[in-house]
Amino acid sequence: MHLVIEPGFFSSGPVGTALVIGAVTAVVSAVVGVFTVVRGQSFAGHALTDVATTGGSGAFYFGVSPLLGFLGAGVVGAGAMDLIGVQRMRGRDLATGIVLGLATGLAALFLFLDTTSRATTGATQQILFGSIFTLDPSTIPLVVVMSLATLVVIAVIRRPLLLSSFSSELAAAKGIGLRRVGLLFMLALAVAVGLSSIAIGSVLSTALLIGPAATAIRFSTSLRSAVIVAGVIGVLSTWLGVLLAYDSFYWFPSSQGLPVSFFIVALVFLAYLVSGPLSARSARRGALRAPRPSRVEAGT
Amino acid sequence: MFASFMVNAWLIATIVAVVAGVVGFFVVLRGSAFPAHAIPNGAFAGAAGANLIGVNPLIGLGVFSLGAALGIARLSRRGRADAVTALALVMMLALGAAFLSQSTEYEPAIFSLLFGEILGVSSGQILPVVILGVVCVLAVALLYRRLLLTSVVPEIAAARGLRPERVEVAFLVVLACATTMTVPVVGALLIFTLMIGPPAAARCFVDRPGPALVLSVVLALVTVWAAIACSYRTNWPVGFYVSAFSALVYGVGRAFAARRLRRPVPVA
């Protein structure tokens, strides 16, 4: 047993907090992620993580809770992208890129001020790449409440959201306010990104958002199964990542462990790579599967 | 501001701006903003890895950015291009974080790799940057017509027998090359803003591709020069100014385009 789980894993307080917050944020990210991938908004999702970086580093500078910084900046960023036109397909990447670029610049400034004027160390590392083991257990209630709220919003708008992702004309004909649904979704996306930012760091939260969802969509034939599979992959990757990171303190003679986020991202990436050949095999055996995006769509 | 230790910074920034203006023009035209953002992050991991095992960072940068470019091109063939790009990006960043966690130099190393350190450029760094810069510009010059055709009128490009996938791979390799030379100078996260802001603004002012390309280079130069000057005066990171001025230039471009004939903004 000790080969797999190093002593003290389950009795450690920080590990318990990490497992709880990790699981909750992984589920929210996975659910929101399925819609993000289906809508082709991976870049927007990723850009919001960079905006969250700005918020996190700003919060660090002003001495506010990083979670508030991540969430606040994410919501502002989502609004800004909506304003300069992420809803239109054409030029969407450009609008995203401009917001992303500006946010990164601000993050650079805040991190610079953090490290120079406040004599704090580890700010860059902590904000960008996360430190799930140092989370304060008192943040659990806030994380859970925000997660539930996000899931409720997604559950309410799931039908118009899905319809507008596949055919905006049909959705408009049915009287769905595309703009409102899009904005609500961007806000949910911002909150999901903010939550996973405190777990695995703002730059890497894209992994939990896109990875499990992209993997699940390859296997699934319905929205429900995609959401469930994505959630399971997300939670398993997170827990296994926490475990491996905990163990890795004993791997090197320097007892310098590898970061948790590295393991989580690596597991998520691995799952996606493995899912390619697997889903191709199940397709040959005649299982139903979602149509693969056509060459044209993938190339643009 | 033009003291001897600053000469290198001005020189190298000028080269970087020219390359970013040229390559960025096609990034904007082709809508490749996401790969242009992802590849520099791969380069970040390469530099961190090279740092760890003690080889020249330029080698790590080159290997990883090329690997990221080819990996994205390969995986995009089956699967959604944007999801694949996002995943490749975070995987590279996570590798970079892992490498850095094992190395002894920590905070300043991360910061300068991600956000650049143009004021600390040594004379030895100039030659490789010049060579890679010339290679990039030459490659774009060679690919110019093909890039333009496949980006703007893919149907005509196909009718002429051009293979869009091949052009895309070639372009991603050029992007990787441009990244390798620019990351040590302006940082992984900010070369992207330089490749997006000025070229996108240039397209708001001019329609014809040739003049737009020239204007894109000019705007990139102005952005970088102004950023260095402000950074020198205020001591704030140069990356902040580069991104702020890029966004400003783009904002002015959008406003100009909105006023000009009151027609839709030429995006993508």
C-alpha cells in the first residue's frame, strides 16, 4: 500500500481540503467545458484564465482574497469580450486575443509590483501555477456555493445554449435571445475559470475546462453522457494528480516535489491522447458517436 | 536612454518588432491567434527545461516551440483544432512549471521568461536573433503568395493545386521560428500581443495587403520603441507597456475604421 500512497496522505488536513476543492472545481469546469468545446469557444475560455491571472495578481497586490480577484477579473473580462464582439464568429479570435493581450500586460505589471514592492516571494508561482495544498479550508463554503450557482445557471440555459451552438438561425427563429444566452454563458465560464484557478493556478485552469470535455465528447452520443463522463475524468485526474504530487515529495533525493498542477494537466492531456485511438476503435465496432468536425471546420 | 547598455535593447527590439509585424500580419489574416498564443508557451517550457539541464536556452526554445507547432498541426487533423491547441498549450505550460519547480532559480527566472527582459540583453544574444529574424522574413517572403491565397480565397488556392494543410504547417513552423527568437526578449506571454495588436490595427487603416503589411511593421516598431522608452523612464516591466500600447493602437484602428465610411470593421 505504501508503494502507491505515501504515509500520512489521508490524515493530512491540507490534502483533505485539496481533494474537496479539487473535486468541486473539476466538476464545474467539466460541465461548463462541454459547452465551451461544443460552442468552439476554447480560446475564449483560455483567454479568461489569463484575465483571471490579472485578477489574482491584482488581488495579491491589494491584499484581497485571490478567489475574489480571479472571479472579479473574469467577470469584467467576459463583459469586455462580449462588448467588442466575441459573439460574432468572424473576428472572434481577434477580439479574444486583444483582451487577452491587455490582461497579460496588466498581470505582468501587478506581478512585478507584487515581487518588488511588497517583498513577497512565490506570488508569480502561486498565482500562475496554483498551490492547492496551501488552500485555506474556510474557502470551501464559498467555492461550493459559487459552483452550485454556476451549475444551476448552466442547467437553466442548457437547451437554448445547445441549440444556439449548433444553429444560431434556428435558435433565433425560436425566439431565443442569443446575445443574452451568450453573455450568461460567458459569465458562467468566467466563474468556472476563477474557481479552478485557485485549485491548479490561473494559466493551467484551461486544462480542467477543455481536457475532460474534449475527451468526453469523443465518446458521447448525448449531452448528458458527455457531461457525466467529463465530470468523472476531471475529478479522477484531479484526485490522482493530488496523490501523485503528494508522493512525488519522496521521489527525488532533494525532496523537491513536482507541482500538483503539473500532474493534473499531464493526466488530463494523457486522457485526451488515449481517447483518440479508443474512440476510433469503438466507432469501428459500430457504436454511435458524435460526428467528427469536418476538415473545413477544423482548419479555420 | 541611449546609453551604451541600452543600445542592445533598442537594436534587438527593432528586429523583434519587424518580425512580429510581418508574421503577425498573417496571424491576423489567417485567424491563427490561438496557435500564436500557444506556441510561445511551449517555448517557455523549453527555456525552463534548458535552464534545468544547463544547455543554451535558445536550443530549448527552438525544440519546444517547433514541437508545439508540429504537435498542434498533427493533432488538429483529427479533433477540434481549438480544443487541441488549448490542451497542447496547458501541457507545455505545466511542463514548464514542473521544470522550474526542480530548478534552483525561481521567481525572477519565471518572470523574465513569461514577461520578458529586454533591458538585460547581452551582445551575444544579438547574432542568433538577427539570423532567425532574417530566416523568418525570408520564409514569409517565399510563402507570401501562398499564404495570402490560402488565407483570403481558399477556393482559388485549392483550384490552383495548393495544399492548405501544407501551407498551414509551414506557417506554424515560421511562427515557431519567430517565437524562438523573441521569447527571451519580450517573454512568452507578450510576443503574442505584438503579433496581434499592431497587425490588426493596420488592417483597420488599409485594405490592400502590401501597404497593410508595411503599416503593420511600422505600428509594431512604434509600439515597441514607445514601450522601451516608457519602461526606461518608469522602471515598470516593458511587457506591460507593449501590451498596453498594442491594445491602444488597435483601439485607435477600430475607431478609425468605424468612422471611415461607417462600414463593418475588417476583422479576421
